[in-house]
Amino acid sequence: MKRLLLSSISLGVLAVGTQAHAQSSVTLYGLLDTGIAYVHNSSGQTSQWAMLSGNLAGTRWGLRGNEDLGGGLKAIFQLENGFDISNGRQLQNSRLFGRQAFVGLASDQYGTLTLGRQYDPVTDQVQPLTADITFGGIFATPGDIDNYDDSARFNNAVKWTSPVYMGLQAEGMYSFGNTPGSVGSGQTWSGALGYNNGPIGLAAGYIHIDNGNATLVTRASPTASSADSLTFSVINDGYTTARSINIARAAGTYTVGPLTAGAGYSFSTYNKDSFSTFVNNEKFHDVSVFATYQLTPPLLLGAGYNYLRALGDSSAKYHSFALGADYSLSKRTDVYATFGYSHAIGEQRALNGTLVSAEASIGSYGIPSGAGNSTQEIAIVGIRHRF
């Protein structure tokens, strides 16, 4: 009788555990990416050898989970930490979960509503149609002035994502500035629409970032805006005191067999007010094209060109070229090689507020080439592993 009772209890516990597992799940995941880089013209030096983390994709670890609430409704969450694998340092201003941290509800019928630190809708919809999704920031806009490589994430964000209907999906987001005395100071709002059907992918979106009311906060401080700073390179750090930033982006891809070709355009404005240290609103036009080719099942090749033109406050032009090769050793591990070249022409606004000769800086790496250096090259060989 005692043995029968214990068996019954064991079966009951197993049944409860199985039922709980069927209703909810938590997944630990991660990605490790690092490489050896050679940079020609780095911070005024002729050459630099360095180990760089997060070349094709940002190094990270995270937790994601869901609970089935019934009726097609689920509770969801995601916590994601970004770090530099070369030294173990936390990124995103040393935040524990700086890449993502949100909780929300997902409905099959009404879409997904999430609250926390998140990516914006333009990143969600447009970035997958760029070379960045495959070969990383070396293909990005110089200085990532238009958030091509999602350098900015957004705090205090409420985001809604629609279900996919006939290939169409819409997103909207609002981020609270959390500034006492001013509802609008530091706020961000954004919307985007994407279409993916067969070989065609199209997406467009808009984002407005308020950089904080200078009478209430110190501009460029981590708490001035709900957005992370986009002014981290010589391309646009002269606009750290901008009152606001507006970015419109669009991209499209077409796939034929092993070949995928894509193009994108962005228009970004860094707007001034009486507290800004630059003279006129700065406008950036950016055009990018790329192609990837699956030469063999494990080997993917890519090439791209980016043209960035600054108007309004400066006269800078940037021509950038990028090449990439990625070879899969398994489903979780691949090795890669990338190369980038950038040439700057004209004048750009410096951090001290003066106009200086334009300085090259490749993609979203933000490595200055040094005063008087109008070109920069970078070559990287690396490895990536997912778990």
C-alpha cells in the first residue's frame, strides 16, 4: 500500500510538471562573436591591430520566456545582456540588460504589446532588409547616424506589433522621457510598416528622438533622452547638443535563387535650438546598395556600397565600400572575413563646434581615422558561435 501510494504521488507530480511545462517555457540563449582586426588610419596612427567583439552580430546572452494564458494569449518577456567578449566588459553604458529588457502580452488576434527597454519599429522592420543583418556594422552608414546598425535602443518604451496579414506587419512605439516638469522632454516616438512575401521584402518607417529640454536636463547625459545616444563618432559628434533627431528610412530586397539584392535610403535631420553649439540644422542623405550570394551551402559572399551626404550645417561626403564572406562550420558556428573602406570629402562639424576637414570612419565601429585622414580601411577575420 505504501509503495502504491508513493507511485501515485510520483505520477501526480510528473503530470503537474508536464502540464506546467506545456503552459510556459524559459530559454537561455547567447551569441559569441569576436575577431582579429587590422585598421589603417586609427586615431591618428598609421595602423592598429586589435581584437574586436561583435562584428557580424553583437555578443550577448539572454533569457526569453512565455506563459500560455489561453485563448490565443500569452505573457512574454525577454532580458538580454550585451558584452565585449575580448575583456568581459558590459556594453550599453554598463547596463545589466542593456540590449533588451521587456515584458508584455502577445495575442494571435490583436498582436503584441510590450513594455520596457526595446528596439524601435524602424529597426525591427527595415534592418532585416539590409546587409547589416548578415555582415554587421561594417556595411552600416558611417557613424551609424541613422541607426542603421541599431546603435540606439529605447528606454521606457511601449510598443505594439500587429499580426502578419498577407505579408504586411505594422508597428508603433512611444517612449516616455520621464523628465519632471515636461512630458515631451526626452520622449521618442516611431512607426514602421513592413511587407515580406516570396522573393520581395519592403519596409519603411520614421522615428523622432527628443534630446531633452536643456533648461531641465544636461544634453547628451544618459538620462536626457529615452534613446541611447547616436553621436558617438566623428561623423556626427558635433551634433551632441541637438534638440531632436528625425530619421526616415526605407529599404527593399529581392531574392532570386542564391542571389539577394537590396537597396536602402535614409534622411536624417539633427535639429538645433538656442542651446545647441552648431549653426544650422544638419541633414544627412544616405543611399546604400548591397548583394549577397550563397556560393555553396556553407559559404555566403557579400558586397555593398554606401554614399552619405551632409547638407545644411556642413558639406561632407562619405563613400564607403564593404566586402564579406561567411563560412558555416555547423548550424551554430561560423567563421568570417570582412573588409571596409571609407573616403571622406569636404568639411564636418567637430565636437568643439568648429568646422574641420572631413574625417573617415567606417560603419558603426566609430573608430576615428585622425585629423587630416580622409580615408580608413579595416579588415577582420573572426569566429561566431551561438548557443
